[in-house]
Amino acid sequence: SWEFRLLYDGACPLCVREVEMLRAKDGGKGNLDLVDIASDDYDAKENAGIEYAEAMKTIHGLDAANNVYTGVEVFEKAYKAVGLGYVYAFTKVPFLLNAANKVYDVWAKYRLNVTSRGSLAEHLAARKA
């Protein structure tokens, strides 16, 4: 079974590009389980209760024991699952992890605007309509 589950926004072109690379690196081994939160089939109950709106605020992932991870740690664990752990090895240094999380938090806050999808509030309102 899988080592790590990555919850990603399948409507985000940049997210999809990275997910496709991770899928290719996994090579069908199934170490990384990829779950599209934008899919009509997305079920929070199967993903530690993480609702769509919460998942859209920042990246989330789960390990096989159903522990929830957010932010840069998700990337570290996802990359490690496909044999690319060295890419995020710098996150083992606490102040570098902290700095990386601050940078990622800015990206997470503005990624919808950057990808021409409006603000998170606008996006969530449109999804409910």
C-alpha cells in the first residue's frame, strides 16, 4: 500500500504539473497516493476529515497511519516517497524549514490569484453556487 497520500488541487495547472512529475517518478510503485481535492468524488471522510475548503488553504498530506501534514513537510514526504527525498533534505534543519514554510505560506495565499482563479473566498463561493 502507499507510503504517503498527497491531497492536491487538480484544477491548479502548476499543481498538476508537479503531481504529474511525482506520478512519473513513482513509476507505478504506488508509494505515493495522489488524491485530487477538486474531483467531484473527493471525500473528506477518506482523508482524515480534511474538507475541500481547508485543503484549499494549504497543501495537505497523510501518512499510512493517517497522521496529517501541511506545508513544506508535505513536499518533503511526497518527494521522499518517490525516491527524491534529497530535494527537500534541507528541511531537516529547523530554521530552513521555518523559512521555507513562510515562503510557501505566501504562495498558498496567492496561488489562486496567480493562476487567474480569483481569491480563495471567491473560488469557494463560486464552487458552492
